[in-house]
Amino acid sequence: MPAKTPRRKKTLGTPKPFSLGTQLIAGARKRSEEQYPRNAVVFSQGDPATDVFYIQRGGIKLSVLSGTGKEAVVAMIGAGDFFGEGCLAGQPLRMGSAMAMVPTTVHRFPKSEMQRMLHDEPEFSDHFITHVVARSIRVEEDLIDQLFNSSEKRLARTLLLLARYGRDEAPAGVLPRISQETLAEMIGSTRSRVNYFMNKFRKLGLIEYNGTLKIHASLLSVVLHE
């Protein structure tokens, strides 16, 4: 009798990791892709809160203006992040402004479309909730950082966090051009103090800047140092 040909075992491919942005873009029925040049305003404080935004590429600065005209930088976020999601919790007006730090591509989703996706797509809903909780934790960490850490540690931590922004456009650890005034606003310090620490970090070989700013992982030593 002829020998039986052994059956080939079926191999299952490794499932692709879940991508929150990809799932949202693919599943949304209503959305628009928008391009913003550097320093372009996405929305302003007091505008109607009607949409949620997802950053595909680039970076966004979120800021708040006080009644006396003083601006405070709340956060700087990048590719893979959402912003404007306050409208999902009933926020009628924008509590702050959003501006592009570098040429930025965002996807705009109407509030009603995001609500439909969260209701109809359980997997997307679970990941989105995780994203929002992680963002809340980050805000708490920022507050603790402001209350208990020195301005030097706050600057080092901020640079390390920012190093992930613009990752679709630049090598890891390379930041888009950002002014020392903006860094000072983010850490609650002055431009002169930021300039002093930036020069110190550069002399120690923790950062490099010559047109662009490169952050080395060794900068973490400043954050961990007691």
C-alpha cells in the first residue's frame, strides 16, 4: 500500500495587537482627517465641545487661559493620544485650547459617533476606557510632581515624557522644536531656571540639542536621584 502523505498541521498566525486608533478609524461611519501646520489652533477655550480628536501624527499642546490672561500649559500629547473627550462626559464648552506643536494630522469624530462606537464595539470601549484611566493617572502624577519635586526633577520628567511625541516623524528620543518658555510653563518655573538646567543636562551628556533636542535615557537618573 502506498505510504500516506502526512497532513500538514495548520499554523495559526500571531494575532495582531489591538490598535485603538486603527479600530476607531476603520469602524467610524462619520469622521474627518485634518492637517494642521505648526502653531495652528485646533480649538479655543470656550468653543462648543462637540467632537473628540485622535492624533495620528505630530503633537498637540493643551493650555488654559486665566481670567487675567495668564496661560498655563496643561499637557503636551502626541501620536496615539486622544483629546477633547470631555464632551463625552457632558462638557458643553472647551475648558482649554489645543494647538499643534508641529505639523500634525488628527482625526475628528463627532460626539454622537464616539458614543455609538463605545456602545456597539465592546473591545474598542474597553481599550478606550483604559486609555482614559491612564490619562487620569498621568494627570495625578503631574500634580504630585508639581507639589513635591524640585524644578530640576520636574524638567527632567517632562523631557522624558515628551520624548515619545512626534515618534512617527523622528527617531526615538528626538523632540520637535519646543521653546524654553513653554517648558517653563509646563513645570511651573521660569525660563532662566529652565535654561540653567538644560545647559547642566547637556554638559552631563544627558541631552543633546543642535536644532533638535535629543533625550537620552540616562536623564532618568535625575528623576530617580534623591
